[in-house]
Amino acid sequence: MSFWTDALRALQQVALLQHKVDQALTTAEEARRHSIETRERVIRLETLIDIAMKRQPAAPPAPPALPESPQAGS
């Protein structure tokens, strides 16, 4: 192969590598944004649960069940 063929092939590989790096950076940025959005949603849900638990009074314990008495005269 000639020098020019090798040089052209090397430049093509560099261009392809640059394209792949750009795609990887875009994907990483999208993943970062998604992670931040998910974290913010979880924080909101935790806050809502915490507020709901503080506002809702504790349910009184259920009274114990009385044993049934046998019916007389049946």
C-alpha cells in the first residue's frame, strides 16, 4: 500500500473513532439526566410519604373479640 492509502485509511479511522466518542458522550449525558430526574422523583415520593405518615393519626387498636355465648333454648 502506498503512503497516501495508509494516511487516508488512518484519517477514516480517526473520523469513525471521533463519531463513536461523540455518540458515547451523548448517551452518557442522557443517562446522567435520567438519573437526576429519577433521583428527584424519588425525593418527592419520599417527602409525600413522610408528610402523609405524619398527618395520618395512628389507628386505635381493635378491641379484642368476645367469645360467642351459646344460645339458650334452641
